[in-house]
Amino acid sequence: MPKLKTKKSAAKRFRISGSGKKIMRRKAFKNHLLERKSKERTRRRLSSIAVVHETDEKAVRTMMPYS
């Protein structure tokens, strides 16, 4: 059986937690058009790291087989 390749786009977007049970992601809407968004929104809410929802977790794990 050949080795499985990691999808590099997924490897750049997701990180596995220390325990290996959760997949962490960055929140959206913090790239551009930032001057109209409030500082509370950009600094506090969008800067925090989120956990990938359990319905999407299987798809992400198949893209990153060895993590």
C-alpha cells in the first residue's frame, strides 16, 4: 500500500491540538475591508482560534492522514 499524501492546502489552514482530539482553525473575515469592522470584532472575536465543527472534522482528517 503506498503512502497517503497530505493535502497541503489543508495543512496550511488547520492545526491539530496537543491531545490530537481537536482540529483548530483560524476565523474568517480578517483579511481585508477591516476599516469598517469594529476593533472589538477584529481584535477580540476574529483573532481567537476556533475549533472545527464535528460534522466537518472527518473531511479534514482525511485530508491530513498522518496528523
